[in-house]
Amino acid sequence: MLNVTDIEKILPHRFPFLLIDKVLEIAPHESIKAYKNVTIGEHIFQGHFPGHPIYPGVMVIEGMAQAGGVLAFKSMEADGTDMDPQNKVVYFMSIDKAKFRNPVKPGDRLDYTMSVIKNRGKVWVLDGKAFVDGDLVAEAELKAMIMDK
């Protein structure tokens, strides 16, 4: 389990763009489960949409990408690769098969499950799913690469 301080040691993102609060499980080279608590205090709700706040789908996908980045980083670290976060960064390469099933609203806990489809060297292909209260709200296939800064 990783808390937000642990996550900040891996990802370069910071408030308001750090979009995972906690990692619940990691199985290197297999999967990760993480979550974000969506609150009305999110800056994005000032304009999306006043009077009818909906968490943007692009932010849900970015949260998936960040969870996937943690999974890739920790997987390579488990293999003995030097993964000093000061020298490495995870780049998002592509999004495929993205689907949005239900809106995410303030007060929801957004649960992310990312599973490895394929890994070849520094390139990772991941199946991402996002849930609220056990209901699928979004899914996508993401590709990322870990690079030297």
C-alpha cells in the first residue's frame, strides 16, 4: 500500500494534478488498485459544470495513466532496475478503446484497476478500468513509456 506521500516520490504530479490518493494493491508486472476521492473542492468543478458538477472524463483517464505509471515504475524497480524518480519519468503514449459509462460526481470514490496487457522493455500497455461504488464508469487501453529525464 502506498499513501499520497509515497506516490509523490514516484510521480512528478502535484496538486491539483496528482489524481490518485492511495494505492491499495500492487502486483508487479500484473496489476494495481488505486483510488481518488473526488470532492467538491476540486478546482475543475468551478467550470465543469456550474450547478451540475461532473468530473471530466479526461481527468478519469489521467488518473488511470498515473496509476499505470506507478505500476510500471514499481514493476521495473522490483526487477532491480535503477528507478530513481529524480532521473526517470513515465510518458503517456496513447489512449485506445476509451469508453465512458457513467458520470463521476463530487463525493464519489473513483477506484482504478490497471492490468498489464503487454510489457516490452520500457514500454507498457495497460488495460484500465475506473469504478464508482463497484459500477464501471470508464475504461481504456493505455500505452506508456519510462524514459530518462
